[in-house]
Amino acid sequence: MKNFIAINGSPRKNWNTAELLKHAMKGAADAGASTELINLYALNFKGCTSCFACKLKSRPHGSCAMKDDLSPVLEKIKAADAVVFGSPIYFMNLSAGMIAFFERLFFSNYIYSDEIPTVFPKKLPSAFIYTMNMTEKHFEFFNMKERLGMYEGTAHRILRVAPKILCAFDTVQFKDYSRYESSIFDAEKKFAYKEKHFPEDCKAAYDIGRDLILK
Ligand SMILES: Cc1cc2nc3c(=O)[nH]c(=O)nc-3n(C[C@H](O)[C@H](O)[C@H](O)COP(=O)(O)O)c2cc1C
């Protein structure tokens, strides 16, 4: 049986990012895989501390020497058949938890060599699922494709396969906008957008999960 891992880079366990990840997991499960959801913000871990143990000639490459709650997760990813990374956009970037996770995963599988682009042991199909307040128009205006492309390009290099990408725009952030200082948003429009588009995003996430396992 194939093994599918979903990484939630949102601190919220039941909101937009988690929901899309759960649809990707359902797609993978329907394609015959076992699935696991890992909530990064439930773990106690740090980003890379620049110890360079992973670059030592005297030590096998491809594993992070830091020992914390992320250590078993990094091992699980090595054993997985497909992985999906979900992150909310925070200040035009991935969430801090997701960046810290990528530092550990990608840097430990990278050595300073042009001849050896990755020491990750196999091809690992992956996908990035992003959720954000901004509209598709703002996403283009702020050149987000290029910004996020840096992480996607690193995933391609290290995991040896180009990742699939899904963007969920204009997400609903609060159940009740009237309780929060949030005058830049038109809550009615937000909920109307969600009703029309979020089911399409969920379907796209499902297809990604299924295709990562079937192809
Ligand atoms: C700290 C913080 C920073 C954010 N920065 C941005 C941003 O720069 N651009 C954007 O479109 N949305 C931004 N958002 C909104 C989230 O990306 C959006 O609500 C997302 O869907 C949250 O995911 P979740 O529902 O899974 O937690 C930010 C939210 C937070 C909490």
C-alpha cells in the first residue's frame, strides 16, 4: 500500500488549509493509499540551526542531526510515496512553521555540489497547496508566482520531481467578521466567493491527492 503524507503549515487545525489537505488525503485514500496528516504547529521544533552536520564528509548525507519533534516526520517523508505541503500565505510568504520545516527537510538533503543536486534517496511526487486572503489579481500584481517559485524550485531539485500547485484565493478568515477590526474586507463578498469557489478548490485538492498516488 502506498503511503501519503499531508503537512499542515497553518496553526489552525480545521480551517482552509487543513480542509484542502483533508480533500487531498481523501483523493489519495480513494486511490488506495494510507494517509497521515501532520500539523506542524502541534510539534515542538526549530528551523535549521546551521550545525552543518548534514554536510560533513565523515557522516552519511541526507539526514538532519537535530533531534526534536520534527525528526520522525523527516524520516516519514523519506519513506512516503507522495507528500502534500499546505501553507497559508503570511506576509507574502509561507508560514514561519512551513519555512522552518523546509529548512530542515531541504537543507539536510542538499550538499554544496554541482554534480550532486540532491541526496534525497528517491523521486518523491509532491504538491503545494496555498491559501490566502488575496485575490488572484493581487497574487499576480505582487508577483507571488515568482516568490513562491523559489520553494517550488527547491522542492523540484531536492525531491527530483516538479511539484503540483494549487492556490485557494480570497479565503474566509473569520466566522463572524463583525467581531473583528476588518474594514478592508467585504464579508458578504468573501462568503459569496467561498460558496462559489471553495468547493472547486476542494475538488482540485482531491484530484491532486488522487493523481499523486495514481501517476
Ligand atoms: C500572520 C498572518 C499574515 C497573513 N498575511 C497574508 C498575506 O500577506 N497575504 C494574504 O493574502 N493573506 C495573508 N493572511 C491571511 C491567510 O493567508 C489566510 O487567511 C489563510 O487562508 C489562512 O489559512 P488557514 O485558514 O488555514 O489558517 C495572513 C494571515 C495571518 C494570520
